[in-house]
Amino acid sequence: MTEHPKTEAIPIACALTPADLAGQARRWTRLIARSMTARAETAGGLRLRFRPEAEAELRALAAVESGCCPWASWTVTAGAGEVALDVQAPGEGAAVLREMFRAVPSGGRGSASSPGQARLDGRR
């Protein structure tokens, strides 16, 4: 992945409507519960790992996130026996990303609260 320096700061905000945000949160919740195997915090955000069969849905979710949250980079990579999502953001953005995915346990198999819940709670 090539990083391109940004000339202007992009506000940490989501462009989804409340209804679209709720739908996106439900999709994340289902995917995490069904297919996530690991979660790890990185210097600039998070790395989430999923079973290979989750690739198409993960790419679709990341595409929506890239459009509504351009302040972060959403990179999906497929490897041997897994697919990973690396989410990175500069400055405060990394903490916001971790909050978005706060209910996702480090050992995998997410539960309950979705990554979008922070947005639904008005924290973003």
C-alpha cells in the first residue's frame, strides 16, 4: 500500500445518514460474529483477521467505510487461509478507530456492540 501525504486535514466524521449508519453497523456485527478470528491494535489503528470466506463482504464493508470515512485508510488483503483488514488513521483518528471496534475481543469472534456503535452513540 502506498501512502500519499494529505495536504489538508480531513475531519474525523462519518458521512452516512443515520439509517445507512445503522445498516452498516448491522453488517459489521454479522461479519464479526460469523467470521472474525483475531483483532490487534497497531500503531495507527487496528488489524482485524477473518476467515477467507468473508473476503467479499469485508471488501464491500471497507469500500463503504472508505467513502464515508475518508480520514482513515481501509485496506483488505487476502493471504494464506485468511483475509485481513488494516485500518489506519493519523493522530486522533487511530483512537477513534479503536473505539469504533472497541467491543471486538482481541482473540476474535466479536460480540454484541458493533464497530459502528461508536458512531451511533455520537462519539464520531
